[in-house]
Amino acid sequence: MSDAAFETKVSGIFSRTEQRLGGRLAVEKAKADNLQSQDTRRVAFILTEAIEAELTPAVKQALASYDEAINRPILPNPRWEQGLLEKIGQAVDAAIKLALALDRENHPWKPLLTDEGPKLRARMVGAAESHFIALGKKKGGRRRAADSGSEWGLRIGLLAVGVILGFVLAHVLRG
């Protein structure tokens, strides 16, 4: 997959998520208004939860697109990884701005939501970094090369056992 195709695919994922997020945040804000919780931490919590709930599937889909893109050939692409991490951070920042723009008044929940932004960004980016590390595609590469020595030793050992058993079985059947 080319760089442009990968970037277009990931950008599409996050733009669709941002569109869905706008509607979801409006619904969540209306729920909070109905609860009359403008002066509590509840609004910031509700909006942060909504942002995370919408962005988590998008991050997973973008990571799956990355996995699909690098599997031909099986080589990590640090530029794509960095771009994906930046895109996730930008999506979180855009979502926080979108949530803050729901109401023009200066409510006490707005600074709380602003403070939650870096924490949410760290969680989302951390999930992506964990994915890269789990795949062995970041910080250390694949472990296959390190394990190949013990794998060959095991294969040679099994071959030797098979040859010995073959000779023993041949000797028993002859005699």
C-alpha cells in the first residue's frame, strides 16, 4: 500500500468519526442539561466518556489498517506509526474543541474538560503504542530472528530422534 493510500484511509476513518462525534456530543450535552449538572464535574465526565467511546473504535480501525498495510511486505513503517500517533492526538484535540464549542457560556466544567484532554490523548496514543509494541513492530523489531537459533536446534534434534527411531524400528521388523 502506498503512503498516500494509507494516509487517505486513516484520514477517512478519523473524519467519519469526527462527524459522528459532533452528533453524539450534542446528545450527551442535552442529557447533561436535563440532569441540571452544569456546575458539576459530571458534564466534563460525560463528554470525555463520549469522546473516548467514539474515538476508541476509530483508533482500532486505524491500527487494523496499519497492520493490513504493512503485511505486504512485513516491514514496520516508522513514518506511518508516527503519523498515526499524531493523527490520534489531533483527533482527541479536535474532539475536545468540538465539545467546548457546544456552549458559548463559561461553565465550570469547561476547564475540567480541558484538563482531561491531555489525559485522554495519552490513553489513546498509549493504546496505539502498546499495539505497535505487541506486534513487535516498534522498539526492537521482530523477535523471529532471535528465536531462529533455538528453532533450528529443535528441528535438528527432532530429525535425529526420527532417524534413530527409524533405525530401531527397521531393526525390530527385520529380526
